[in-house]
Amino acid sequence: MPDAKTRRPAVTIADVARAAGVSRATVSRVMNGRSTVDPGISARVQEVAIELSYRPSNVARSLSLGRTTTVALVVPDLGNPVFQQILGGVSSAAGEDGYRVLVADSAEDPSAEAAIAREARHRCDALILVSPRMPDAALDALLPEVSPAVVINREVAGGTPSLVVDYADATVQVIEHLVGLGHRRIAYLSGPAASVSDGARRRGLTLCGERHTDLEIVDIAAGSDIAAGHAAAPAVLASRVTAAVAFNDLVSFGLLAALNEAGVAVPTDISVCGFDDIELARYATPGLTTVAVPQEDLGRHAWRELHAVIDNTASAAETTRFGVRLEVRASTGPVPRSPVRTEPSVEASTAPTAYDAPDEETEQAPAWTVENGVPVLRRAADRVALSRYESGVGLPTIHSPRPFLHPVHSLAGVPLTESGPVDHRHHYGVSIAVADVNGTSHWGGRTFVTDVGPTLLPNHGRQTSTGTLVDPLSPHLLLDTVLWTDEHGAPQLDERRRIGARLLDDGWALKWRSTLHAAHGPLEIRSPATNGRPGAGYGGVFWRLPIAASTRVLSADGEGQDLAHGSTSPWVAFVQRHRDARGGERSTTTLLAQTSPARHWFLRSEEYPGACPALAWNSPLTVPAGGTVETGLVAAMFDRELDATEAATLATGLR
């Protein structure tokens, strides 16, 4: 009996030919799908092959056909997710036609690229060159040698098909977005010197410079990977730019990490943009504004062009151009105000008059204007931006999307709100955020569940502006109607919102007043506190401040978080000292006053600074069908520290 480990001899084409009574050439033609064999003979050969478990040799088949049914893909850096996505597109499309893909990585070495391409082509039927770095002359000499071939991200002459992304237009889209936010001094973190797409980006920068004569582009050498972006951060900070555009998303990631390590807030202190929209871009901290390139489509289209040349079934296009789209996320925001502070009066300011009438000095009064679809509050005299009213439509569902004010600046340009901070990503400037409305979260993040604790539930609602309007008779007033819907899109309540502003002697004030109307049925407004978490009665007009070098809390009950939290003090004040990126220090006071009726304050200053008059402090707030509830907040902002006595005096006039 033979040894069980003895290998059984492989069946050869000669064995099949002998058993079927035909020549080896006939078996070969049948196995290769040739149509020149009589159908009856072909069927007999196939039956014998199955009976004998014959498997054709790929090597022999390739020799017979003169093909390997493989193509080679040469990339500068396989670690770049863009090239991985292109590879995925090529592989899936080629696989549908029975081809496989081999990959070669040139490691960003233009001098080795041609030799690697030639060697790969010798083993395959065709070649795809992705973003080749070699000079034009070298590429022009190489392509006839390795034909058939396709080139991605590089336009070539001589009939070789090429697929080109319009990176010049992509750059224009990015810069115009930043210019629209007020940025005029922008850094460009350049890519590899041999990168043709880097040159295309530079052409876009030149076009933008011609359009905007006050635009200044600071060129900072970087590279194409995360380490390059991280290493470029000191130069970015030293350049005093307000925004940075990186060669690609990987460079952006490195820059974001370095800025975070340096304590520089994005986008409060500086905005950051990338290119490509790789899969991780939306999950960056913060989400990365970038240009989406159709990476997988590039790969699939490259294969279609190449396959047409291999099979001579159609003429391949010489150049195919691909457009891009801008993906705006949380890494870009309005230009930060200059850190140069104005010198405030040392005298106590007088109490302001009512908000429903414009300031007497109308040439000084803040006024709302709609700019690129976004309401912006500016001081009339010098057009300095005091705040923006964001729609919130692009916020993640898990954050309970809602309209919000951000940034809110002091007159000297110090940011007094925070949006999407690391400690609570669902905090957005000044907004109406309520943890529980008939079981729906309009706060964002986790929901406190009795006897369970904070739990992530699919219960996030949405607030949608349905009629934002600047009051034509009183431009210091912004009016909005807001529809609140639950997690299923069903309407819950209608809101009428009024946001007014006025100047004070050495500061300015903002008043937010909302009427919540139970137009779609009764409402039960709850909080974590009403659901069993002591002291967590948050929900209402919530003002999230930035974390500062120091924060003190004042109230009518005394100094400190513990005295203010849970109190019904008519007012609270956050006295903060801020350090900027250059080491300077500035002081501000944000004075928040209650509107009637007085409510308990939910307030934090140690974990993070923020406060709201709570709608449901320790018991649910019920609103019958058709009923209404009023809520609001008045804030006065100063570029100096107030003491308790002055804060109390000012708060009396604010209400």
C-alpha cells in the first residue's frame, strides 16, 4: 500500500489529450476558450478534464496566449491611503475581467522610478503609473518602452491615456472658502518637489492671489506624510498665519497633532485644510475640511482605459479630467481677531437700555448682515465681527444638530465661546441644548438612563432654522423660527427666537430670547437630574466658554462654582485670563444675567466653563398642547476683570 504522504502525479495536458483522443493543441485551444474547436469535441475534452481533475498551468497558459492576465501598478508611497484607494479601484475592476494586479512602490524616489516600472512591466501585460515623480523627459522616454500603459495624476503626450485631477480648481475652492471666512494670510505646506500635483496646487494659489490682491500666501516646505506635517508646525506658528492648507490630508493630520500638543486651538486660533478626503479625514479631531478626490473611481477608470488598449476593443481617451468637491468640516472657522487689545475705560459702565429699541448712536450700533448665507453680527463703525449665527445643518447626528452662535468675541477680539471642544464634542457656542424633550436628546452625546447611567442612545433630535431674518427696522435684531424634530423626523415643537445686540461703554451685550410653542402636542422637558443624576439639571440656553489660563466664577451668592451652581442668582460672571500663542495674557469678563422667570443655574468652571438657566432643574417641566414656555439669557462682555459689586450693578440694567 502506498505511503499516505506520497504525492499523486499531476495530470498533464498529454493525459487529457490521450484520454479524449485528440491532440494536445486541441486541448489547449479548448482550455483557453478558443471558438475554433468543434462543439462536440470541445464538450468531450471538458468532460475528460473534469474526470481527471485537470487544472491548466497558468504559466503554460500565459505562454500559449502570450499574456499573464496581470497588470502592474507603480505608486510613490503605498502607505498613502489615496494610493490604496486607487489600487482598490483598479483591483476590483480588473478582477471583473479576470486580471490580477501586482504593486510596486518607488518610495518617493524619482531616480529609481523608471527602473522599477520597466521591471514590473516585464512581468505583466500592462502598466499603471500613479503620480509618477520622474521628470517629463524621463517619463516621455519610458512610456513607449512599457506600453500599453495608463498614467494617473499626470498629463502626458504621445497617446498614452492619462487621468488628471483638477488640483488647481481644488486649491481655488479651498482658498475661496478661507477667504470667505476672513482669512488673508494663509500658509501652504507644500508637497514633494517632484510632485506635479503640487505644481497644480501652486497654480491655484496664483489664481487666488490674482483675484484677491490683499491675500498673502506663505510657502512652507513640508512633504507628503504625517511626520512632514508635524515637523512643519513650528514654522506655521512662527509665520503668524490664520490658516494653513496642507499638501494632503496626511500632512494635515501631522499638523493638527502638533498644534494640539502646543495648545493651539483649531479652528479658534488657526484653521487647517487638507486635500484628498481620505477615509480618516472626517474622523480627525476636529473633523478635517478637505477636498474630496474620487480615488476609487480613478482606479476603476484607469483599468477601463487600459483594458481597451490591451484588447484593442476601443480607442482609449488621451486625457480624462476629474473634478473635486469641497468638504467643509470643523477644522476651519472665521479668522481670529487680532490679539491687540483696546484699552477699556476704568470707570464702571452705565446700565444699558432696552434691547427692543436700537442704540441711540446708530452709527455705532452692532448690526446683523447676511454674508454668504450666514448671519454675521458686526459693529457698525468699523465692521468688526462680533459673532456668527451658524445653522448647524452639517453637525453629526450624534451631536443633536442645532443653530448656534460661534464665535462670540469681546470688542478686543478675544473668543468667548467654544465649539466642538475635546472635552465635550457636542458643545457648540451659544445654543438651546436640552437633554430630554419627550425622550429625544437635543443636547447631544450620551443620555442619562435611570439605574444605568450615561448611555449612548439613537435618540438625537434636530433643530432646523425655517425662517432666519434680520429685522429690517432694527438691524441689531436677528429673528429666527426653528422647528424641533425628534430622532425619527417627527415635529416636536416650534420656536420663535430673537437675538439682539447693543454696545456698552466699554463692552457689548447680547440678548437671546426664545418662545417654545407646543404646537404638535404636549411636552415633557426633563434633565439628567430629573432622571436620577443629582445636580445635573442642565438644559436651556447654554453658553459654552473656552478653557482659559484661569477662570473665576462670581454670583450674587459669592465666589466659586459651588455657590453659583444650583442657585437662582440673578446673574453669574466668568472672569477669565487667556494666554495667546505668543505668550501674551488678556483678561475678560462674561456676565450672564437671567431673564424672567428666574431659574436654577447649571454651571461648571472647573471641568470646563459653561452655564445655562435650567429648564428642568430637579423636576420635569410640562407644557400642555398649544402652550408655550419662555427662556433666554442676557450676556455682557468686557475686556477686563469685573468685581462682584460692579457685576451686580451691570446685571440689574441688563435684564
